[in-house]
Amino acid sequence: MSAPRLRTTPLPGIGVQYDLVTREQRHLSVVAHRDGARTVNVYRTDDPDSCAQSLRLTGAEAGALIDALVPSHHSASLLYTTDLGLVAERVEVAATSRWNGRLLGDTRMRTETGASIVAVLRRAEAIPSPTPDFRLAGGDTLIVVGTREGVDAAAAILGRE
């Protein structure tokens, strides 16, 4: 079974929305508000665009829920986080991505998100500090460093098809 796909959508002035469609085709979303609060939404099965239930959690309540769901707080893509609010995360370029075969500079990643791509992992090779003329390929894993919001926005850009 393939891993579930989490789609991120920047919400300017609000935060970031994370959408997930479960194995049972249920649509869930979490809005991560800039103030640390979270809104969890469950959508109707007969109309996946219609919200059936919405629950707003404080930052502390969201943390408690995270502890219940994933006691280790470990994300497979998260490499590093600091007290300064910076994260390093792996973001894969899908074979079907519009960026497959295009130049890294075409993404305008740093300009649009403030996040930096510090390395590309391709097969068994690591390419540090890729330049704007570096050509992306499907299956590449990009190491992206920035704020949580910047890295999420970078993942959203890379996920556009």
C-alpha cells in the first residue's frame, strides 16, 4: 500500500491547510493557524467538499493530540528542527510533477517561499548546494530548509502538477 498523500496549501495571513484523503476515501483537513491553533475538519462522505464537523484546538490541545497520535513526534520527512523556528525536510519531486526535467530556478522557490534547497538526493548520490540551473528529475528528493510555513509552501509548489 502506498503512503497517503498530504497536500499542503498556504493560506496567506492565516497559516497552512493540510488535506488528506484516507484509504476509505474520507477527506480530512487541518488548518495550522499562525497563532499555533489548529482547526480539524472532517468532510461528508456523500459530498467531499462539504464539511461535516469542524473542531478548533489551541496549540496545547493540538500538542496533546499529537502526543496521542504519534508519541515520538517523528515525521519521516522531517530531518531537523531548531528552537529558532527553522526546519529541514525532505520533499520528493514526483515523476508526474511539472518540475520534472525543468530547472530549479524555474520554481522561484527562495523568492516565493523564503525556503532554500540545500541539497538534492538522486538515487545514491547527494548533490549539495544545487544552483538555479540544476535540472530536476522525477524521484529527486530535495532537502529544503526554512520556516515551517516556508517549507510547507515549498512542498506545495513542488507538488503542483
